[in-house]
Amino acid sequence: MQQHETDRLETRYPVEPWQVSEKVFLPEGLRESESVFALGNGFIGMRGNLEEQTATGAETIQGSFLNGVFDAEPIVYGESAYGYAKNHETICNVMDAKSLILIADGERLDLGKSRVTEQRRVLDLREGTLDRRLAWATAGGCVLIITMRRLVSLTHANLAATRLMVQCLDGGCTLELLSPLRPAVIAEGDPNDPRNAAGKDRRLLCTRTEAQDNVIAMQQKTKNTGFTVNCAVEHRGEIPFTVEEGEDSVLWHGQLRLKSGDSVILDKSICYTVSGKDEPDAWREALEGCRRAPRFEILADEQRDYLDAFWKRAGIQIEGDDALLQGLRFNLFHLLQSVGRDGRRNIAAKGLTGEGYEGHTFWDTEAYILPVFLYTEPELAKKLLQNRFSILPKARERARVMGHPIGALFPWRTIDGEECSAYFPAGTAQVHIDGDIAHAVWEYWQATRDLDFLAENGAEILIETARLYYDLGFFSSEKGGRFVINCVTGPDEYNVMVNNNVYTNSVAEENLRTAAAAVEILKAERPQTLTALAEKIGLRETEPADWLKAADSMYYPPAQDGIVPQDDGFLERKPWPLDSIPAENHPLLMHYHGLTIYRHMVCKQADLILAMILFGERYTDEEKKKNFAFYDSVTTHDSSLSMAVFSILAAQIGQMQKACDYFLSSARLDLDNIHHNTKDGLHMANMAGTWIGITRGFGGMSIREDTLSFAPSCPPRWKSFAFCVEFRGRSIRVRADQNGASYELLRGEPITVLSYGKPVRLA
Ligand code: BGC
């Protein structure tokens, strides 16, 4: 363990600018490092499992995933009721193709047993590879240097590849290389941890295997959802081999004699394909795909070029704190690896790095992750929104089940659009999901002015979600005719089924307004599209005026002594001073009954604080400061989505120490396993939160009156920081140091931005 510069935290990985590496193998931390060293490309995800699969004495969680491939089973309720979510969807752990077992003179390489005198694993953020180097002194008296490189191609959705090189330094041996295709070894879920509770039996059945020349292939089918998954692996190298087909596995088996000075290379090209119910299976495509795959060097070059371009576009830089910079880059890298890129797939809460949260997509996508791509890779942000558009029919159905004759209610957690939340108080009740998606649609429109998207997808989402809120709330005579939204759960899952959650009412108000605005835009720019849309969804001409009336009348619980209650009843709940809770009783959700928690004035995560960031213009600095201090004192941060948000508001109100403390914990949350569950996968929303922390927090970025605006402030311990944003076809670089901020237009037409409220022309 090393103490890093930012001095508070202990870290397992040395601070390095462009990589995460490990020199000593820690068996007790293998599962965590398998998440940290995961690779993916938005379709394929591979945990950073050792090629040799296991090491004696170390627990492992094996994992290979295909985004969007899941199985479903009916949820078994002890006591069911009308409208409960019906099915449990779980991402499938598909056949493993990355393994490679080395046997020298009958001794199997095993980090727990073999004499390994040097070992190193490196996740390279610029190369997009996972590299290993081992020196193995075999029992038979031979010294082998083994290097392995793995990549999941960011430029070819279906491809992954590995390269093994073995050099014999001394002695000689018979080396066997075993490359199996085998069903995943399923890890245990934890029935006591709602974040990781899935019944993890085998959801895939092996339906076919094949071995042809140097190619082995396997097909699997999901039990209940009709997915067919194929994987084919071609082996390239000058190694005599045989292939063996078993009942549900297939093996490529190479064997050769090495003597001192010899070296040998084995490349594997891995191709995964998938087809859904009623689609022709893509078996041939997998076989041909691995044969046609570019050579390893070419894939590696393409990977580097792709990442070069990405890092340039993101332009993130912190001078003066390498530990933070490493965390930030690591986070961005993993987001890029996990995000769906084709409009058919979204991004799961744990990306493609583990089975935590069953591979479900939550509000995490729109509230945290999407802005990162919106300002770095707008096309990817669009794909995420198109994915939501594709599940709009299911969201409409769900709204009907939930008693709304009109509108759409997006699922709280899902893979393919169906609501999968079995615990509705902290699930379906979070109707802010509609407003989060609407907010993202509008921000996408503001940042890109993509009229085609607004006309074809965006407006329909905005209208259907606005309709839902209009139907859900009502003008309450109790509240002087104001529009109230009752019995909902806000982002904070420790206060459920409350009235007038400020965050929910804020996103709902915005949604009601933006839906009306979208109708106006289409009326002016695409009248025919609007007519067709109105016909399709039965939009009445009077609806926008109704939405605006509700928005204008939106009710917010009044502040008491400057404290804005998170919801109507928040300040009436029983106080529960955080320092009275034993440290070992966190997270509370694992140690107290929900009702105990819900009756107390305690928060799991940022809620009102998030509203104060997104709708900052509604609050004075004084109000922000007062409420920051108050909510800081009642929030446990038991959710990983919390600290980044607190860091942002702290930076905006000039509380730099607090901002930096929260930011550091958030930036390195997975690298340093701060939530103690990195083994189940990385926390994507938090990872995105750190990018938002740099841009919106320290960078003070927002869109104000249609203009991109910045108000950077550089924490005292940094020399400078910088980032780039894509905005309406421009690329803008923002840099700030202790003396102020500067801006540079890297690409695109001249544009005016606001710097600390003053217009600056960039040309
Ligand atoms: C948080 C939610 C989040 C979910 C998935 C929960 O612990 O409370 O806000 O959406 O995790 O990341």
C-alpha cells in the first residue's frame, strides 16, 4: 500500500499519469482488481481475470458480458400486489474466451503456488490494453518470461484479442498452452445485499460447439429471453496444436518444446455475436469475424489512435495533483469502455465490469453519465437518448399500469425497458427518472442544436414525460391552488414516498416547460413533423398551455430559517445525528430496517444539493451555503452517487477544502475501493460525477440564457486545471490557474461564451 500525494488515502496502485499498475500480486484483493482491470467497448466487457483463471488462495469473480444480453425470470414475491414489477432481468455472464492456461513440464502456472519472481499488471489508458509480465522459474528448472496483452477493440464492436509471448531465458521445457471456450463460472450473489442479490444460477445453455483448424467456437442460448450468443476464437502462432470438443466446452491445445533463447507468440482473435428472439442466429458471422479480424498489431494501433483522439477531445488536465488526475482519467476510460454505442444498448450502473445491480440501467445514465459524453462525444450521448426512445412504448404501457391514462413512465431499473424494480418505495416511486431523461434531452438540444433528433425522438420523449407529470400532480386547494406532486421518492433513497420532493418538482417543472418549448420549435421549424407526431400520440392543442400552467404553479416547500426542506415532511422527521451511528453500521441500508431509516432525518445521498446545482439560478449563494452545511450534516453518502455532487456545490460556493475532500474520494472511489464493493463492478455514475466535478464544479460550467458559461476557480493546491468541451460544433478548451481563466477555440466557428458572467468572444 502506498500513501499518495493527496495524503489522506491509502492506495494500492501507484500514482502514475496514464496507467494503473500493480507490481505485487495481492491474492486478497484479486476480485477488486478484476473490476479495476476490466476492458470493454460498449458491447463486449471482460473483467480483468487472470488468463490462467485462478490463483491458489485467491477468490475470483470471473466475468465476460455482452451489453444488453440478459435473461429474465418472474420475480417471486411473498406478498404480491397489483402493478408490481413482474420480471427480474439479469445480465448474462457469457462464455469465457480470454483464458489461457500455461503448463511447463506438467506444472501449471499459478500465482499462488508457482515460483514467480516478477509479476506486473498494467492497465494502459492510452493504449487501451491490459498488460502482464511474469518471470516464472519452473519446478523443472526453466526460466520463462511471459508477457500477455489483452484488448477489447474500441473500433470493432465484436472483436477482442490477446497476445501471449513466452521467452525461455534459461533451461528448457515442454510448454503446453490451453485455450478453452467454456461457460462462465458463476459467482455467488449475496442474498443480504440488495446491491448484489441476484440468484446467479446459469442463465445460458450451451447449444453448439465447433472446432475447425485453429478456430474454436461455442454457442449459448438464454433460458427465457431468446438470445443466442456466439463466440469464435482463432489462434495464430507457430505452435503445433490439437482441438478437443467436450459437452459444453471446446479447447485449443498447443504444445511445443522450448530451449534457452527460444521464444514463441500466440495471438487469439475473439469474435462475439448475438441475436435476439426471432432473429437468425449469427453463428457464421462469429466464425468469419474472428478469421477476418485484423492482425493484433493493427488492432492495437487502431486502439491507440482511437484513444488519442478521445483524450485530445476530453483534454482533461490537473497540474499539481497526479493522484486526482489518475483517478479522473481512469474514470473516463472506464465510462468510454462501458457505454453502449448503437442506440440498442445503454450503460449499466456498473458498466460492463461486474454483475452488481444485475447489469441494470438507472437514472445514473442521464443524471451523471450522459453529460460526460454530451460534451466530449456528443454522438454517444445521442445514442443513449435513442436507446431511451426505443423503450418509449414500454414506458407508455407502464404508465397505464400505474394508473395514468396518458404519458409515459420510464422504468427505474431495467435492461430492455421493462420495470425490474421489485422494491417500489425506492424504485418505481422514483418518478424523477422521467424528468432526468427529459432534462438530458433538453441539454442535448441546447448543446448540439440537433433539430433532427429533437424532431424524430426528443420532442416525443419530452411530451410523453410532461404528460405523465401533468397527470400525476394536481392543483391543490390545500396549497393555495399550487401544483403538487405527492407520494414520490426523490433521488435520496432514505426518504421514500414523500410529498413535493424539491428535486422531483424541479425536474418536472422543467420538463413541463421544455415539452411546450419543443412543440413551439417544431411548429416553427418542422410543422409537418409536428402534425404527424400530434396524430401519432393524440396531442391536443390545449395541452402545452396546461403544462405551462402547472409549471408556473409548481409548489416548493418553503424554507424554514433558510433551510429548504428536501420534501414537505423532511424537517419533521426525527433527528439522527450521524456521529451517533457506529461506523460499522454503514451503509445504513445493510443494518437498519427501511422504516427505521425513513422515519429519521437522514439522507443516503445528494438530493436537494443536486437540485441546487441543476437549478442554481433559483437559489442565492447564501441559501446554497446554508443548505450545503445542513445537508452535509445529515447525509451518510451511503450511495456512491453522492460525494461528487457535494463536491460540485462546495466548489461553486467557494468551500474549496470541502470540495477537494469530496472530489478526491469520488475521483478515486474505485481505485481505492472506498465503498468496499468494487469487486462487484465499478461505480459508473460516480466516475462520471468526477468529470462533472471538474467542469461544473471547479470549472463553473453551465448554459446560461442559451450561452455557454464558465466561472473557474482553481483549488489552492493545484497549479492549474484544464478540460475541453464540445458545444454546437465547436471544441473549446478551458484552462484555469491561480490567476484566472483562459479559453481557446480549438475547432469551429467563432462563439461568445461567458466568463464569470462577462461575454468573451472566441475566434
Ligand atoms: C442509488 C441510486 C442509484 C443506484 C444505482 C443506489 O444505491 O441510491 O441513486 O441509481 O444505486 O447506481
